[in-house]
Amino acid sequence: MTLPLLDVQDFSLEFRTRSGTVRALQNVNLRIAKGEIVGLVGESGSGKSVLSYAMLGISDAAAKVTGGRAMFGAQDLLTLDEKTLADLRGREISMIFQSPRTALNPIRPVGLQIEDVLRRHAVAARGRTGPDAGLGLRERAIQALREVAIADPERRWAAYPFEMSGGMCQRVMIAIALACRPSLLIADEPTTGLDVTTQAAVMDLITGLARERGMATLFITHDLGLAADYCDRIVVMHAGHAVEAAPTKALFAAPRHPYTARLMSSTPNAGSTLASLEPVPGNLPDLRRDDLPACRFSERCQRVTDTCRKAPPVLSPDDSHAVACWHPLMEAAGV
Amino acid sequence: MSETTKHIKHVLSENPVTLVAAALFAFFVLVAIFGPWLAPYDPLASDTVTALKPPSLQHWFGTDALGRDILSRTLVATRLDLGIAVSAVVLSFAIGISLGLAAGYFGGWWDIGVIRLADTIMAFPLFVLAMGIVAALGNTVGNIVLATAIINLPFYVRVARAETNVRRSAGFIEAARLSGNSDLRILAVHLFPNILPPAMVQVSLNMGWAILNAAGLSFIGLGVRPPTPEWGILVAEGAQFIVSGEWWVSFFPGAVLMLAVFSFNLLGDALRDIFDPRKRT
Amino acid sequence: MLKLIAKRLLAALPNLVGVVIITFMLTRALPGDPAAYFAGGAATPEAVEQVRKQLGLDRSLPEQFFLYVGGLFRGDFGTSLTTGQPVLQELLTRLPASVEMVLLALVVACSIALPLGVMAATKPGSWIDQLCRLVTTAGVSLPTFFTGLLLAYVFYFLLGWAPAPLGRLDPVFSPPPTVTGLYLIDGLLGGDSGLWWAAFKQLILPTLTMALFVLAPIARMTRASMLQVLSSDFVRTARASGLSNTTVRVRYALRNALLPVVTTLGMVFGFMLGSSVIIEKVFGWPGVGSYAIDALTASDYAPVQGFVLAMGVLFVLLNLLVDLLYTLIDPRISLGASS
């Protein structure tokens, strides 16, 4: 099997806060293959963003990695020093965020913000061959704007974020992230807050560029429907655990984890009625507790047994349809 | 334990400096009340034999040019300084809050007029304006209080107006009116209590500033006249001796003044942390 | 852009008008007979009547106001009883002394407070952070007259490093030929290095006193602003793009953080103009503040009122300047942000 681009193994992380230690992530396994678009789905507070921040090394100061590795190629991201990490950020691994307008420097022209990243990773940019080779910084920045389908890029180079719509700001952020042609893009809820048509346009842009460049994408969202439309594979997270990972079609055809199933029945789609929607019962457990059950879904699950509370279920990343559950759902037709 | 009490305890335990500030504040209030009885000597009694003596066991803060005990004068001055500051702040609070409430509540010309007034006051360097007011109205302690009250008006006006506006745009006032409350009732029973927390923070922060103002005015010769003991005057009396080395005449009153202002400011910060943690810096 | 500047100028007008109105009220609101105050304590009843007619104090209040404003436009701020000179002229002669000290103090204060605030924000919990917090809390409690006297005691009396607090120049020297009125600049232009150094030495203590006073609000605002900006979304994006620490801190964080600090400067000027009065008294500095105090002690009211008016106008203009500066450096305003 080819080496995955990103291989997160047994990753655990906690936050030291005034009100206790929050065990935000526990034994998370996640694999992304080269050029693959993976959706990371879960409720707010499930640890999706925390995981990605930790990969890039931009976690909050109170965060502490307590175990595991994050292999990017041959390097363990968690052991790299700040300088090496900074070299990787923006060049090999990029990230885009939600609320695009506040995520851009309000008093700096967007073209300059793209140039800042280009200048920073100048070696890589200069080294690339292809249509960009030989262009100056400003031309490259304008080219980057053109690639994200921003009309009149020469004029837009000098624009400020406040002069642009939310959708355009998100395109600029994508331009910044993709300027140095990274091999992995982490998109943290990039369409939250945008209207539906803009959402589709932005998602089409991201996935289009990803396919074109063979760039892997980790697409973080709470919107299962959106993930279904754009991702090759989906990883479901719950309360700091990765509970299921499968190719999109297989996941939706036959979800194995009780949580995934409940998530699906609470997500509206065309044809569902209000009555047919069922919320997931209960709430996320308080991750500061010392007495957390081994499976963190057990308190909300109808299939719970004693084993679930004592022994942690493990998601085995080698399975194509992996699940972390002692009593996974089985397709009646036999899987 | 109610939420507020829990929060207060949390703030107090977080920052022991707050306890210190509260203790200092209590100390100054006590000295203000009991000053004359605590003073070992008569603050006005001069004794030229013991003039300009450095701090000693008989005179902890030393003596001034007329042989008066500086400790006694400083202690007694507490009452006057605090008295001026408190009167000025109370006056400022009463008028400022009323004007601000009216501006936010009635809007229209009230709002425009009150804002104009506040802005015009703030168009001056405030200490200079206080000088001008005292010079115009006459050189008395009452006018010091009045001048200090006037220059502090804008703070209270703005706090009251801002809080009222927030509630107004939240529909709070409309709702109260629709339920049949009279204007006065809304103002007094609904709006005023909500304004109190930020206003109290302002009061505490203002007290320190009011003391500094009053002392500053006396230092340049306005308001309180010698031989009445007042911190600013005491420092002024000692100013000429600094260059010849008799430091204690100015130092102790000045240090006590600074301590008083400091404790009020700390208290104000603590109150702000209790009532509005968002504004912490 | 010009429209914006014009708008700001217009916005400052009501404040100017307010300043004039209040000063007028102060002039005419004296208890008792204003004419007697302006004529002086030793004036005869006939002299008082003459002053009354001269100043138009026998007319109605609105008429008096127009007379007053008319006089202001002609440059008539009244005449000092003690010196017999026109107040405006004396104010203008003494203004450079105050301006020099205030400007120098601002420069000194900023050069300490800005780095202090920035470092405190970038290294929270460090000793620099604690120092910054101490400075800001203690700084606002400092009575300027007390600090001035303490500094004079320590640096002049004890250490002998600073000269006697006797004014702008040691009497041995005569002032440089007047170009700007600011001795440091005129001294440089005149080429006399001994004179320049003497003037500089006299400036140290009063400047330091004022700088200590305004350090606090500037450092506090810088630290708060920097802290807020450092935790903002766009700084996170910058870091996630791998930009170097220096780039993130300076080009992204600091430039944004400085904007609120500029608006603080307006307020800071107010403190400085107010405290300059006290500092001038402590150090015998021949500026407009000590002019007003001397007049006050001599019950000479015209200079005091002229002083209050001049300070009010100066403050409004300074605020306008700060406003314009901010308008120019924040593209969201100069280009007109749409909501």
C-alpha cells in the first residue's frame, strides 16, 4: 500500500484550563492519501478543529499533546521544531478558516497578503516550473487571484477585505492558501456563514482545484450533507474520538457506528419530513470529567453494554470501512 | 451561594491585590472619619523651635517650616480631601446620570443637547477648565467641589446614555411602556438599577481622579487656603524646601495622597472585574 | 479624501463654538461686578465705570457675546492688569516654552510606552508584562506635582545630575535667536552647542515628569490593543501561512494594534495640557501655565480667561489633527467602508 500523505496515529491531546483538564482528543486515527478529499464530520466540540490546529502546530498555548504521532510523509509533525513547522505551513500544508472577512488583514490589500506568503516561501515558489516560472511576485499574486475565479484580478489586487463580499474573501483566502501549491489543504468549515449558492461555488472551487493539482484536502464540517456531496471518504468524530471512517458511498449505504446512524437521521434531506427527523439524544459528555466512560458515546447509545464503558473501542485504520464500536450496526443484507 | 457572591469570591481569590485595595480603602475612610482624634499633635499649632526637623520618634513625618507636625496635618487633611472628592463625585453622579438617562430615554433634543454639553466640557483639558471655573466663581472650597463635579459630568452622562441606548434598541423600553409603565417608573425602577453596576465602577475610578484634581488645584493656590491642612497644600508648602534637602515636608503628604488615589484606582479595577469582566485589560 | 477632511473640520466647529461660549460665560459669570474685577482692586469707582463702558459690560448679554467674539477675531483677548500687556501677545510669547516641553514629553513617553506595551502583550506573564501592569496602574495614581518634586530631589539635590529647576536656561546663557521659539531647534540652528546642551539639561526633569505621567495610558492602550490583535482571526491566518514571527508581529499585528493607540493620543494631549500647568509651577517653567497661575494669584483675571480659551482652542485643534491622522492611516475610513 502506498504511504499515506498524512497518517495520524493514536493521537491524544488535552487542554489545561482553570476549571480542569479537558481531554479533547483521545487515540484518534486518521489517514489521508495523496490527492484524496476527506471529510471530517462531527458536532461542535467533537474536536475536529482542535485536531487540525494541532497538526499545524498552531494550537492554543494551553494545549498539550499526550500521545501519538502525526506522520506527514516521513516526518512526525508533533516532534518538529517551530522553524521547520513554519516552513511547512503555507507551503506543504495550508489551512483556510471560516469567517473569511475577519480572517484577512483588514488594513492590507489582499494582493499584498498573497505576496507575503509567496515571498515567505520564495524558494519553493521560485523552484516550481510551469506557467508560473519567471513571473514576479505581483504577477504571481494576480495569477493566484485569477485561479480562484476572481474577476478583474489586476484591480482586485489592491482591494481591501471590507470592499469584498464574504464569498470573494473566502476565494482570497483560498488563493493565499494555495499560492505555494501545498500537497494538503485543511479547510475548517470554509462555507459556514456563506449563503447556499456561494457555499456551492466555494466548494466547487476547492474540490476543482484539488482534483486539478492532485492536492489532498481535509474538509472539516458539521454538515453531513455537504460532506456527502464533495468528499471521497468521511471520518466521523464524536467527543474527541474518531468513531467511523469509510468511503462516502459505503458510509451512507450502511453506517456502522450508532452515532453515525443517528447523525444521518437527524440531517434533513430532500424528501424527509419534520416528523422523520430525530435528534441525537443527550449531549456531548463533559470532557473534564475523570469518570468518562471508555466509549464516550455510551451514555447516549441504546446498544450500550458494560464492555462499552470499560474497554475503549478502537478504530483500525487499515480497514476500508473502519468503526470504533463494540456493537456496530450490521447491514441486514450481510456485509 | 448566589452567582454574584461566588463571582466576587472568585475575583477576590484570583487577585490578592484586590483585598489589599479594599483594606486600604477602609483604612482611608476610617482616617477620614477619625482623623482629628488620631492626630498626636494639633495640626495648626506652630512651634518655631522645632521647625523643619526630619522624621523622628516624636514626629514620625517630621515638622514643617512653622514647626507643625506633618503627620497630624496629613491625617487631618484626609477628611478634607476625601470630603471634597466624595461631594464632587456624588454631585457629578446625580446630575450626570440624570442627564444621561434623559438623553437615552427621551432622545431627540434632549439627546442632542446633553451630548453637546458633554462634548463641550470634554473639548477642554479638564484641569484647565476646573481652573477657569474656580477663577470665575471665586476661590472657595465649595467652588472646587463644583468645578470638579462639572468636569466629571461627561463620564456619567456617557455611561448612563450608553446603557439606556442599549436597552432602548433591545426593545426593553418599548416593552415596558406597552405594559403601561409611566416614564418615571421606567426610569427609576427599570433603567436606573441596571445602570448602577457600570456607574459604580466609574465612581470608584473617578474618586481617585477627583482627589488628584482637588489636590492639584490647591497646589497651585486655588480653593483651600493655608493654614488649612489639605494634601495639595501640604506638598506646596514643602516644595520650596525640596531643593535644599528637607524632603519630608512634601514627601509624606504626597506619598499618602498617592496611596489614597492608588487604592481607589485598584478598587475601581476590582469592581470592574466583578461587574464587567469583559472590559479587563 | 478631501471630502473626508472637510467633514472632520466641520465636525470640530461645534466644539470650537462651545469653547468660546463657555469661556465667555466664565468671563461674565464672575460674582459681583465683572467690571470691578477687570479694573482691579485698587481702581476708583470712575475707573470701574470706564472699564465697564470699555468692555461693554453695560450692554445686554447677547450684545456682549458678539462684542466678545468680535474682539477675539481682532486678537483682543484682554489686557493683563499686572503687566499692562495684551494677553494674546503674552500667551504667544510664552507658548513655545510649553509646546517644547509637551512635544518632547510625548516623544519620550511613546518611545518607552509603545515598546513596553508591545513586549508585554507578546510575552504575557513575563517580567515585562508585570512591569507594564505596574506602570499602568501606578502611573494613573501619580500626582504630577509630587513626581516632579521627587525627581528634582533625587536627581538635583541627591545626585546632582540635573540642574536646578529654575526655568528654561541657566541665567548665564541668553536664549538663542528666535526662529521657532523651541530652544532645542533654535539652538541647533544657531550652532551654539554649549547653549543647546544647557537648554537640553533644563528640559530633562520637567519632560521626564510629564512623560512618566502619560506613559500609563499609552502603555495600557498599546498592551490591550496588541493583546486583542494577537488573538484575532487574521493573525491566526498569518501564522497558519507560515509567515515569520517578525512579519506577523510587525506587519500584521502591530500596524493594526497601533490604530486605537492613535485615537488615545487625543485624550493624552488633554492630560498633558492640564498637567503642564502644574509642572510649570514646580519647575519655574516660563510657559503659558505659569503665566496663568501668576495672574491668578494676583487676581488678574483677563490672562486666566485668555489662557483657558487658548487651551480649549488648542485642544480642539490637536484632537482634529489626531482625527485627521487616523483618517489617513486607516484605509477602511479613507476609502469609505461600506457597511
